[in-house]
Amino acid sequence: MNTIKNDFPALRQRIHGKALTYLDSGATTLKPQAVIDALTAYYTTINSNVHRGAHHLSNLATEAYEQARLRVQNFINARTSEEIIFTKGTTEAINLVARSFGEAYIREGDEILVSAMEHHANMVPWQQLCKQKNARLNVLPVLENGSLDMEALPGLLTPRTKLVAITHISNVLGTVNPIEEIIARAHAKDIPVLVDGAQGIVHSRIDVQRWDVDFYVFSGHKLYAPMGIGVLYGKAQLLNDLPPYQYGGEMIDKVRFEETTFNVLPYKFEAGTPNVGGAIGLHKAIDYLCERNLDELWKKEDEVLKYAVNQLQKIEGIRIFGTDGTRGGVISFLLEGIHPYDTGTLLDQMGIAVRTGHHCAQPLMDFYQIPGTVRASFGIYNDMQDVDILYEALLRVKRMLS
Ligand code: PMP
């Protein structure tokens, strides 16, 4: 009996008359009732702005918001809570670093290294920064099996490399990259590393101090929390030296028409009214996961994922991408002779939610010379039965379209 499913009210829906089989957690996870209740409670009672009001509710909002920061600090083992900046999500966190780090440190002729499997969110901001600064975007290649070409890494860490920006787990292939090794090699040359943890934090324990990572970013909505809240972790000494990303309320110290001085961390990077409800929801999501023994949940999720790979491999003419032996959360595939959109549309008719297309990784699609893939991605609520439903449905798709 899968009791976790009961915690997610969205799973009680029927789609096109069929029970929903949700296999799109890589795009966004469903929310447990506990998180929905926490959001409702915030908006029905506290509903105040933070750090400003002299009144009781504002104090409660500030307290809850700062407790959420402490919860995130503890969850990823950051040294201090000032190293946790709340953002809209992964995309905003990366843009923040690109803009701010870029302004401070990137000069003409400098280099930034990304990989060929990056989500556009961890590629386009660096590409545009390089354009503005006449810098160079280098790309660590991907091998056919979906792993990074680690032999190419030393040659790409040059004296001009100012930053490495790399994903922990590929949202397309599921490849789990050797982040510790990449960080160690980059640090040996004094190059800081930003890790895109949008998919990583959802499937594995993150300890930013053990990794010694310089920047780590993720989105709440992929971690069973609401949309519109995310995190930039950065080492305090790095963040302290960076200029603000946005200007306005909250991030200032003293404002005169001649000159403005800025607030301390983390507020320096949190201009304007923050997403207090979202932060409270993220706090609740982390509590929800940890109270249910997250390692155990991930172990089960991994068993379901392995079973899925095993079953899908039995389908004649299927091509599964990412075959290097690592896999976190997702399976991308194509059925021979069938366009991924057609597969996705038919699966939807059968109540199965998957994602089709380029998954915001067009350069990776170009590498494989494909228009896109079908991606089934898994969360803690998925079970073997979901895999059986997908497997049978794909056999039907094949019968209908082959
Ligand atoms: N990086 C990766 C690896 C992702 O999977 C995603 C979301 N698909 C992002 C970045 C962007 O996240 P968000 O849209 O939540 O900002």
C-alpha cells in the first residue's frame, strides 16, 4: 500500500476519465496536503510583510520567514543562514550570480565553463554575459552515453576560466555528474563552481560544506514546495564581495539622493517584498520529507526508477538516453518511428502525465540529432504500479502508431 500517495490530493483526480499517473515531477512536483495547509494558514492568518511592521502579525511573518531560512541552511548544511538567499527559483538564482559575479569579475577574454547538458537556465545567462563582456563560453562535451567528457575537463580549466557552472543531475538524461571531482579540479586552479541543483536536491542529500561548492541553486517547486520560491546558496565571503543584483526596499542600509549604502547578507540580495508564503511552504516541504525519512523515500524512488528502466528496455524499438549507469529521477526515451509529441499526447489520453520536447536543453537535442524526447520523471509518490501503467500504455501507443 502506497501511503505517500494519500498525502498528495492532486493524485485523486481523474484525467480524461482515467486515474492520474503523474510522471512529470522533473518539471514540477505535486504538493503534499501539509504544504498546501501551511500556505493557506499563512494567507488566512499572518499574511503580513516582513522586517518592517511594528505589529504582531508582521513579527510572526518575519519569524516564520527567517525560520524557513534556518531550515534550508540546516537542510543543505550551510555554515550560516546569511548564506541562504531566497529567490524565485533556480533561474533567478543563476541570473543573480551571472549578473552580479559577471559585473564584479568577468572581463574581456575571460572564460566561463558550462557543460553540453545544461538546462537553458544554466547556459543562456552565461552566454549573454560572455557576449556583453567579450568573454568566451566554453563547453564541456557530453559523450554518447550521456556522461560528461571528463578527459576534456583539464584542458578547459584555463588560466582565464573565471567560473564553472554545471548541473548536478541532468534534467534530460538523469546523468548524475561527478560534482565533487569537478569542484576539486576547479578549486585546484582557484576557479569557483556554481552547481545547478534543480534536479539534484530532489534525489540526493546535499552538503554544501562537504562539497565545498561556491554557489548552489535550486527551486522549491521541484522539492514538493510551492512555485515562486527558490534558493541561492553562496559562500558568505563570495557573496559579501558581490554587488547587489536588484535595487529597492529591504536591500538598502542608508539612502540619500547622493549615495546609497546596502544592507548586509542575505538582505542585500533580496530587494522588495519576498515570497513569505513560499518560504513557509518550502520549510514545510522540507519538514514533510525529513519526517518521513527522506533517505528511505529516495531508496524506494530509486527502486521504482530502476524497475522502470528495466521494463521500458523490454519494449522493442525503444531508445533510452543516458546509459552511463548513473540515473537520478528521469528516463528520456523515443519509440522508433514515433514522434515524441504523438507519444505524449496518447499517454495523456490514458491519464499519464509525461513531458515531451527539448526539455530546455536544445544544444543537447542537437548533439543527439533528435527533435526531443519523451521524459518520464519520478517523485516520492510513484510506485511500481505507475511503471506498469506506463509500460502497458507504451505498448498500446506502439500498436496504435507503428
Ligand atoms: N536547471 C535544471 C536542471 C532544471 O531541471 C530546471 C527546471 N526544469 C531549471 C534549471 C530551471 O528551474 P526553474 O524553472 O524552477 O527556475
